[in-house]
Amino acid sequence: MEIPYAVKPRPDTGLYNAKIGIWLFLASEVMLFGALFCSYILLRVNAPEGTWPHHWLNIWMGMTNTIVLIFSSVTVVLGWASLKMGEFGRYKVCQGITLLCALVFLSIKSFEYHDKFIHYQVNLKDGRVFDGHLQKAESTPDKFVFKGRYIDKPEELYNPPLERAEEPPVTIAKSDIKVDPVTKQPMMENYGPWHNTYLAIYFTLTGLHALHVIAGCIVIFAIWGPLARVWEQDPERYINRVEVSGLFWHFVDLVWIFLFPVLYLL
Amino acid sequence: MKTFTDNGLLSQTLAPRHEEPGFWRKYIFSTDHKVIGVQYGITSLMFLFLGLCLMSVMRWQLAYPGHGVPIIGPILYHLLGESMVSKAGVISPDLYNAFGAMHGTIMVFLAVVPLAFGAFGNFVMPLQIGAPDMAFPRLNMVSYQLYFVGGILMLASFFIPGGAAKSGWTSYSPLATIADMNLRPNGQTFWIIAMVFLISSSLLGSVNFITTIIQLRAKGLSWMRLPFFVWAQLVTAFLLLLAFPPLEAAAVLQLMDNLLRTSFFLPTGLVVSGQVLHVSGGGSPLLWQHLFWFLAHPEVYVLILPGMGIVTEVLANNTRKPIWGYRSMVYSVMTIGFLSFIVWAHHMYLTGMGVRIATFFQTTTMMISIPSVIILTALLISLWGASIRINTPMLFALGFLPMFGIGGLTGLPLGFNASDIHLHDTYYVIAHFHYIVAPGTIFALFAGIYYWYPKITGRMMNEFWGKVHFTLSFVFMNLTFMPMFIQGMAGMSRRMYDGGATYQASDGVVGLSPDTIHLNVGISHAVWLLGLSQLPFIINFFWSINRGGKVTSDNPWDATTLEWQTPTPPPHGNFDKPMEVFRGPYEYSVPGQSRDFTPQNEPEQPASATHGNTVRS
Amino acid sequence: MSDHLFTTQTLQVDEHTIEEMRHHIRRYLIVGVALAIGTGLTVWASLINFGSYEINIAVALAIASGKGFLVAGFFMHLISEKKMIYAVLSFTAFFFAGLMFLTVWSMAHNNIIQIR
């Protein structure tokens, strides 16, 4: 039993089924990310004056990731165009580059996440606050080695200077760290989503986006690799699949185009 | 002839199936919309019954607070333990709250919507548009499986330490985060994860429904020739598609609040049990409410629209007349869909919104009542001058009309900001929405079951017991919910586990009068009798599968729509050749025709005078 | 049950299609370069002090919207898409705007009733 218009478009709508399907799905994704952007706006607007962080993320890494995704968007659509012209070999190359770009994106993102998880804000018993990256190799359970600086004013935490001189390593003994009266733990917290709402929404938005990158990667890979034999049997069906997965990929790129300035620059 | 190994990925679309599928492929992992529809139907009816059972236990507590529940109480004590139920069988406040939250969740997300949309939509809609199946059959199967997993998680949550979610079906923060905070994972965690599964199931389902309706309509089936049922399902699918994602986002955020100590919805300086909570703060509980109600308002239209669709089909068929105002109904249902996205904060009038924004939502709320009234009026006028045929589906469809009328009209004082100040979060609200969903939608769903049962099974359900089921249900539904309006207007709050006994008035103290509290007893008895009234239905349903009266034709109701023009039950692929449609959906009693109905697919020619069966051209 | 047997279907590609696609490919490359330039522009604009944060936000969002339009219009072929898709997307855009605007309006400080 064949489902009509799975490959050939229906005359009055001019569309094949999967094309409508993917646009409907993308519409729902717009609402999903829209709700998260809405949450971002509200959390930021309602934050007390001066407590919303700026420049906590590396702009150059973000910009590189943006260029990488844009480049992959170009290769995805070039891959589809190659198929339309009957050039399967060229499609294979283009789509392969797309997949590579995705892996590069995810690697840079992992590095950024890791950087946040080793970045600590330490409250000391003498009242000072220290902010820096934990050097795990040189630390012991009683003495932590950080690369960072002491914070003089609270505003500095939320607005660190863009240009920073090379910071020498600082050793802080565990016994010097203030203990939280409620949890009985030393007051050193890393820059995870629990640290403040900016990081919370950052990890959520980029995490969900990364999940979409991974999902898109898997689908594109499946069509490019194991399912490539469909090209021999039913080229038009294959082109439709490539087009539909490409649309999803462009959407993922589109979301990042907004994520980058909102999270990294503003 | 090239054949391919059936690896599941390619086979459905590439290789025609030559061998008959085995049991698993045919009944459990089927991609046939009819099988999936029945799967949804059976699962959702079981959840509907479970929801009723939960409420029945709660109603004992409301009528006789402090007394152990007979029979069930000791069973719950052994199942759930000392912290939830006392040895005498008295429900603890925590368990009452858990039952309450789960009653709402199960009824809305696991029972009514899967039945109205998943079951009826899946089974009937492709048949009514002349399609061989849904546009994406495998996606359809995955949708059901996601629903099933979500359901299992919800059920499992009752038995984990701490029990099921107990922060209301609305899951408001910060309570949803701090309840059972020391248990990880807890019932709330299960609830959120289950919701993610259910929402995903709905999303995939709506993509399928909309694509199918747009792309797979038979030749000649233009938009204005669609049965109203299909229009209702189309608008419902759009509501699910665009309104659910913000709740999915919010659910992820609340899950992070619960498990990762984030503060999306937790304000700064929140004190729990005398200690400041060890979180970053900076969040907003109102943000959760906005994101939740952005879905939950369109969700209530999801609850009612398929029911209106079913009632329309049954009314047209049993009045032997076209539906009055079909076009108005179509435009109205589209307007309802559109407006439903911009009314949500009428659930939040008491959160301290400014006057201007409250007025905006009040205005849109008033506006949306207009198309609802148009639809109800059109259905009522359709009865005028009709030669009404009384049978069980028609009784339920007729019963729907005044019940939905009461439910809808009682929504107006809630939609007005000023009167809502008094009525918000009282039993009035409970009565209002239950009138719409319980004697409203559920009656429509019963009508649908009795109506389409012969197409699915080839047998009729017993007519006498159907009428008994209707009469008893109608009486007890009203006895259950009508007194709640009175309680609500007297100021009785929702979600009080002792039925308001703590606030009972005494000399010199303002509170709830003893009569108001005493109504609880009558209501509880009505609920239990309502539960018993479902027994004739359950027995009838199963008994008739093998012993019901066999149908003598494929179209026992003499209906015009396409689902009756197939063999009974319809085979895989539905129609043996492509359908072509020549007229609208309700050509009943057309002057000059020899029969009082003309099926949509009957070619234009002088009507055959021989028989009322489907004429196969 | 259709007796459509599965045969190898070759893709019919004619000169006309190839010519069209070459034209499209040039367009994609131009858009790609524009997007890269836009990215650099975004970063550069964010480092300029316009006086108030609102202007920075407006500029950044304007550039992002421009880039988004290029991706949606050309890579996703929205510029030449069918009416049905436009209909779905316009509803989505309206509801998206509603969600953003109405929620932010409800929770804006000057809109919340202060209790003394």
C-alpha cells in the first residue's frame, strides 16, 4: 500500500508530504526555542541592576562556532543542489564536510562547557572573593591551585574586563575557604547552571541546541551513509530526504545565529 | 522482481508486503492507523477509569474526613505504606494531594485527549477523507509508543518513595520543586519526564494529522466538503503543535530546578522550613505560570473540539438533515483556534498583573466565547424541523448540548476579572470545567463509541443497556457537579483535603456554612453511583464484541460520510480503489432523491431505488 | 493493495535543471559570504558603545534578523515556497510574537500591582 504524494508533490498544494511535515515540525521548534528566549528576556529584565553578567563567554570561540555552522549550512544546500544535478559524488563530499563541521562545533562547545565547570568563585574566610580556573593537575585535596584573581568589587564579577593580563597561579588552602552554615560545605561553586540564572539559561539554550545538532548529525549521517542505496532505487525520494534533513539543519543554524549575539555579545 | 529485506527502515515505503504479518507486527507494532486508534482507545479508556477511581477515593475523604476508606483504605495502606495511609485507612493530606494532582493529569493528558484525538482522530479521520492511511504511518506508531511510555512512568510514580507528584496538575513552582525535596528522584521528577514523553507524542501526532488532512484528501474532497469532525481535528492538531512546545521548554526548566539546583522559577531569598534555600535565586514563579498556561489554555480547547466534531456527525446522522450553519461552524472553529493562544492569563488574574494587561486578556476571553456560542447555536438550530431518530449515540449527543451550554456559560463570570476575584480557585471553577469535560466531552466520546463501534467490530452495542448507561450517567453527572457551583459561590476553596471542615462556620466566625459542607456528602454519593453507572457500559462494550447484534450492512446508520463506505471492519489500505467525492458531507433528506441520504462518494446520477446500502460504482 | 513493483528509477536531469541549479549555487555562495560578513559585523557592533544598552540590543537583533532572513529565504527556499507553508509560518510568527510580547508585558515592573 503506497501513501500518495510521499515523493511526487500533490498538484493543488505543490508539496510532497515530508516537506509539509518538516515545516510543521520546525514551526513547533520555533515555539520551543521561543519559549526559552522569552524566559531569557524575563530573567534578564527582572534581574537586579548590575547583576546580569557580561563577557563571561569567549567571543572568539562563539564567533568561530557561528562561522562553522554557517559554512555547514552552505555545504548542506550545495549537497542538495549537487543531487538535483545528478552529481552523487559531489553530494557525498559536501555532506561529509557538513558532518565534519558539526563535529568541530560540538568539540568547541564541549571545550567551552568544560571551561565553565572548572571556573570557580571562591569565598574566603577573610571576606575576600577569588575568581579563577582550577588547575587540577597541580591541586591536592587540601590545597587548590587556581589561575585567576581576587575580586575587589562585586560588579567586577559580573563585568570582567575583556582584556586580561596573564594571571599567575594562586594556591588557596581548603581551610581558608568559608564554610556555608547551611550546607556545611566550602563556599566554592563552579560556573554551572546552578551558579546563577544567566548560566542556567545559557546551558539550557546551548544544551538544547547541541542536542539538535547531534540529532541532525545522526539523521544526515544515516541518509549519507547506510541509506545511500536509496539513491540507486528511487533518486527523487532520496533527494526529498536530503532536502528535508537539510531544512532541519538550516533551522539549527538559524537558532544559533540568534543565540550567539544574545548569549555572547549582549 | 527486486525484493528487499524488511529492516523496518525501508520496507514500509519501498517493498510491498506479501506475507501476512505475525501477531506482533499486526497488533502491537502496527503502523495501521486503525490498529493504532484502537490501541489509543483501549489505553485511554483504562486511564479514564483510573482517574475516576482516584477521585472516588478522594470523595470519601471529602464526605467523611477522618474516617478510613472502606475496603480500599486497607489495600492502599498495604500498597503505599504508613506515611501515605493510616492503618485505619485514612488518606493522609499528602496522598490526597497526590491523588488530586494525578487525577487532573491522568484525565487531561492520559485519558480525554488520547481518546478524543489519538483514538477517534486516528481511526476515523483518514477514513473520512478517503485516505489509505496517515501520511507518516511509522511516526504514528512511535507516537503511540511515546504515549504508552509516558503513561507507564506516571503510573510508576505512585510506587516510588514519596509517592506521585502532589503539586497539582498545574505543577506550580516553587512548591513543585520543594515538595519532597530530599528525595531524588521523586514523583515530581517522574511527572516531568513523563510529560516530556507525552508532549513529544502529541507533537508527532499533530504533524501527522495536519499533513494527512492537507495532502491525502480524496479527489473532489475540497475544504468545504470536509465533515466537521475533520475540521475539528485539524484545528486541534494545530493547537497541540504550537501550544505544547512552551510547556515542554518549561518542563525542562523545572526539571533542572528540581535536579540541578537552578533557579528558573525560584525567587531570591526563598525560605523553606525556616532556612534560606541554597540556590542562586533570581528566578520567577510567574514565569512558570505564563509558560504553563500558554499551553494549558489551548489544551482546554483540545479537550472540547473533537467532542464537538463527534456530536456534529451524530446529530447530522440522526436528524436526517444537513447541519445548519456548516460554514459558520467552520469559521468559528478556526477563530476559536486562533484566539485560544491569546487568552491564557485569565487563569492568572489574581497574580497581581496590571489593569491594562488584565483588561487585554479579559477582552480576548470575552471574544472567544462568541464562536463557541455560534457552534452550539448552529447545533441546536440543526435540531429544528428534524425527524429525530433516538438511539444511544443520539442521546449522548443531545445530552452534550445543554451540558456544554451550562459549562460554557458558567465560564463567563470566571472570564470577567472582577467576578473572578471571588470565584478564583473555588469549587465554582471545578464545576465549570467539569461540566464542559465530563458531561460535555466525555458524553461526546461515549456517543462516538456507540456510533462507530459497528464499523470497528461489525456488531452493534446493546441498545437497552446503552440507554440505561446514558440515563444514569446524565442524572449522576448533574448531581455531582451542580452543587459544586453553590459551594464555590459560598467561597469553598479547591484542593482542601478535609472538604472544608476546618473552615466550617461557628458562632461569631465567618466561614463555610454547615449546609455548604454537607453538600459534600451528596456529591460523593453521586460520584460513586456515577462510577457504578459505568458498569453497564463496560460490560456492554466487551460483551458486544462477540455477542452483539451483527450489522446487516457496511452502513448501519445510513450515513453519508466516507468511513461508512468501506468494508466492515476496513481492511489494510481502507479502500479498494481511490475514492472520489461529489458532494458535501451532510446530504440528508435532499428533495427529489429516493433515499433520505446520499453518500459523499456516490456519483452524480439518478438515485438507485433498489436499496439503502452503499452503491458500489 | 497497489501492485506497484519496485524498479530502479533513474533521475531525469535535463540541461535546463542543471543551468538553474548552477545559478542557485552561485546564490548560495554569495549568501554564505554575506552571512560570514554579517557575523563579523555583529561582533564589531557589539564592541561599540552606543550610549545605551537598548541600542546595542536593537542593532544586534537587527543584524541577526537579517542573517536569519538570508538563511530562511535562500537556504530554506522560503522565498519561493508554496502558500500552504507561508500560512503555517505566519500563524507561528503571530503566536510566537504573542508569547513574547504578552508575557514580557505582564511581568514588566510597571505593570505589577504594588502592595504597600
